Amino acid sequence: MMRLLLICFMLILLQATSAVAEKVRLAVTSSFHNSGLSDHLIPQAEADLALDIQLLVVGTGQAIKLGENGDVDAILVHSRPDEEEFVKSGFAKYRREIMFNEYVVVGPKSDPAQIASAQNLLEVFKRLSEAKVTFISRGDFSGTHKKEIEIWNKIIFNPKDIGPQYISVGSSMGKAINIAVAFDAYILSDKATWLNHKNKGNLAIQFEGDQLLHNQYSFLPINKNMHSHVESKLVEKIEEWLISEKAKNLINSYIIENTQVFTFNAN
């Protein structure tokens, strides 16, 4: 009888502890979520810190707007120029690099633009511009979309000149890949999301490995001086956890198709 009462007491205590878990709002990129890494990291962080980490999964551009408005307590994004401007404007005191992966160019297995034999990324995009094959752009001002724009700018080309075969979809990474599959088109994707994506259709990675495809993720706590209601103390706990040895091991051990898809580089 005493044992039964003890078990009941422990269950009530666990429920009470769960009920009062402090909440933190974190805006994260869709690639962080679509890659499966959020499911690999966040539950462990919640368990270790006794927090309820509420994720808002959006593109980097929208995550930054949420941060500017004080709608979240911190953001995890991947567009360095936007992050630096965010800090410069006072919305965060600093950006903390956490990990990186890489972008890849995905396209039809037949590779009509013949990008697989290109010597570098700029040659890849020149071939895409000249072949005028169908290209799916996220078109949502996410980190991935910003990277795509950066590459087009480097070859001094307006992708709209491709014509109707350049399709801007305004969607998350996963949804954009599904559209690329439907159109048998080329698309720029982060490698982790591509490998984790189930619906690959007739597409495959056609180019990877260029230095320009480096994809850095950074953590930016919202400045309490800008928005006094943000949970800065709780955010500090999350940041410390993200740069811990445990987080490092979890990030580096996240494997998809026998491939390590993220590399921890916090300091």
C-alpha cells in the first residue's frame, strides 16, 4: 500500500513539475526543423534545463522580424549579413556561432544543365542561367534564399531573365523541395534537409563542396534593453547548453544516410 502511495505521489510531483516548466520562445529556421536536428536536440535541452522551449519554425527573414518585434526570446538563424545588422541595430548584443552544414545544388538525375562537371559554384549558376532549365527558388527571404541571391549577384545575373522557368514559391525548405520534385527542377538546399527529405523523386545532389556553400547557424538572444519582457535568464541557460560538450556530441553525432550533416563550431 505504501509503495502504491509513493508511486502516486511521484507521478503527481512529475506532473506538477511539468506544469510549471518555464517557457522560452525560440524562432528557428525551417532547415533546422526540416533537417530533423530540432527533434534531435530540443527534447534533450528541455529535459536537461527543465524548460518548455516553444519553437516558431520560419525562414531567417521572418525569424529576424519576430526578434525585432520582441515576439520571441531568441533566434537561431543562418544569414550572417542579416545577423550582423540585427546586432548593429541593437536587437541583440551579439551573435553566437553554434554549428554549420553546407548547401548543395539538387537537380534532375539527367542533369540537363550539366552542372555536375562544373569546376566551381559560380560556373554551376552560369550553366543554370544559360540552359534556362526550371529552377525553384524559396523566395521567402530565408537564409537559403539570401544565399541563392548572393550567388546570382556574384555572376551578375538576374534569375528572372530565365523566364517562367524560374519559379519563386515563398515556402519553407521542405515544401520547396516538394515543388522541385514535382517540376523535375533544380534547387538550392541545405544538405541536411535534402538528405532527411523523404520525397526525392527523380532528383539528386548534382553539386557540392564549394567554399561558398558553407552554411553557418548562429544563436542571437534578444536584447532585454529593447524588449524588457524577454526571458533573458532562461535564454542564457539555453545558450550555455548549446555550447556545451553534450550539445557538441549531439550535433556532431546527428547522422543521415551515413553522413554527418552538422558540425559544431561554437567557442
